[in-house]
Amino acid sequence: MDRVVSSLIENMTVPVSGKQLARELGVSYSRVSGAVGRLRNAGVEILGEPFTGFRLERLPDVVLPEVLRNRLHTGEIGHPIHHLYTVDSTNAFAVRLLAGNKPPPHGTIVVAEQQTAGRGRLGRKWISAPGLGLYLTVIVRPEIPSSLGPLMTLAAAVAVHDSIERVTGLDVDIKWPNDLLVGNKKVCGILCELQAELDRVSSIAMGIGINVNQPEFPDEIAPIATSLSIASGRRQSRIELLLDFLAAFERLYRRFLSVGPQIVTDAWTRASSFASGRRLEVQDGMRRISGVTAGLESLGGLRLRRDDGSVEVVYSGDVISWE
């Protein structure tokens, strides 16, 4: 399907018949017709019929590898690209790649137009409307101890934060550890799955879901979720956002490896209002812990100053309320 879209982009001004597309691509006519149908289902606006000719109504905001490669200025992150129109989840696909006979190299990304079983932290479902959000997984293989693995979640959150602000002009906040908020509503979630050998990280699949152009949300999450288009009042480019994020993450990742963990914790602290002085409550397993945030610990844990003056470091959990 990527090749069909690429050919239509190259012929934006004139209709291209199904037979011509089949001839150019070296595939059967039925495969072209089937691909056009699936592309339309994925939200690509294609005018015309097989015999009269197909034509794109507008340049599609589809994260095609051919489009990305021409504009991607990174050395590792985004090489190679696996692009899928529909997948259960990009993280699940990435984990299957990692378990295969030819595990993917560091920097591989998996990006999809739609997820049928998108996942968030703590087993939550991530709604992944076709063609409206950015759904991707980045595979990294840092040679670091397992204890430093959670810092990759914070690094991804910082890179997404900076990219959204640059591309959209919106003010973005990070709720510990990895939810991104616009106007106090969630716009992005990050789910990192780590594989380790002994005490060393083998690989990390960093799943990222960003609400980009959703016009609305189901009633049950509408009070707490938003999209970049809703918040900004205009449609946003998923391609521009993805390109900016990949470059931003690679810069921070390289600095982390060369300088150390403090690069990530300092960047996260600058980007988040939750780093210090926010009263909040964290659900950590069966416990609920409340206090005022007092910065990050060196491995990314959140310091909470309790009402009795003691300080507790929380390494995992869910912030369920805040002031």
C-alpha cells in the first residue's frame, strides 16, 4: 500500500488508472484495487475509480517510510522503519520482532496508522483512531544497567514534550512519570517494555501514543483527554511531529550515554511542573501515598515530602490526583 500512495503522490495533478498503477508497480490489477480500498478505509482521501483513474484529493498525512527517509536527519533513531496501516499494537509488534530469528537493530521504529489493541500503562486501553493519532514504538539497545532503564521513559517524555511545543506552539506539561498534558488533559502516553540479560539492558521497546487530530473523544474519557488539534484549534501534521520527535530523542539519548543520568532528570525537571512543589497522591500497588513533590532521585524516582516531614521516593505508580 505504501508504494500505491507513493505513486499517487508523484502524480498528484493527474488521475492514474488502476492498470497503469499495476504496470508501474509490477503487481496485479486486483492488488492495486484492494490496496486502494484499504487506504480509503485508513482515511487516505483517494478520488476516482479503477478505469477513470485514481487521484489524491490532498497530500495525505500518512507516515510513509519514503516520505520520512527523505527528511529524517538522524544517525540511528528511525533506521529502519516498519510502517503498518493496522496492527494490534506497535509495542506488541516490536516485541515480536525482538523475539524473532533476526532481532531488529538499535534505532528501529514501528509506526502504525491504526491500532486495534493499543495499550497504556497499568493495562489500560489506548484508543487509536485510524489516521488521527501518532502510534509508534522506538527500539533502543542502550548498554546500561537495568536500574537505569526507567530513565528512557523520562527521556522519551521530554523529547515528546519539546517536539509538541516546537511543532504546535502549545504549552505542554509532563505528569510523572510519562503522561503529557495540555490544559490539564492527557494528550500523550508512553509505555516502555524492557528486556534484560542479568543486570544489563538488552532492549527497550518505547511505545508512544499521541492524540494529534482527533476531533472528539468518547464520553467516558472526554473530561480528561484532548488532542493537539482540539487544543490548538487547527489540524496538525503527524509527519512533522514524528520527524521532530525522532531527532529530539536521538539528541537526548546520545547526551545521556555520554554524560550520564542527570542529563535526563534535569531535562525532565525543567519540562514538568510536577517536579517540585505540587501536592499529589500516588497509587502505588495497594498503597496510596500523598505529599508534596520534592524533585527527582538520580534513577528517576519521584521524591514526595509527607506531611510529617519525611521524604519517600516513589519509583512506580499512578498519580491519581494533584493540585
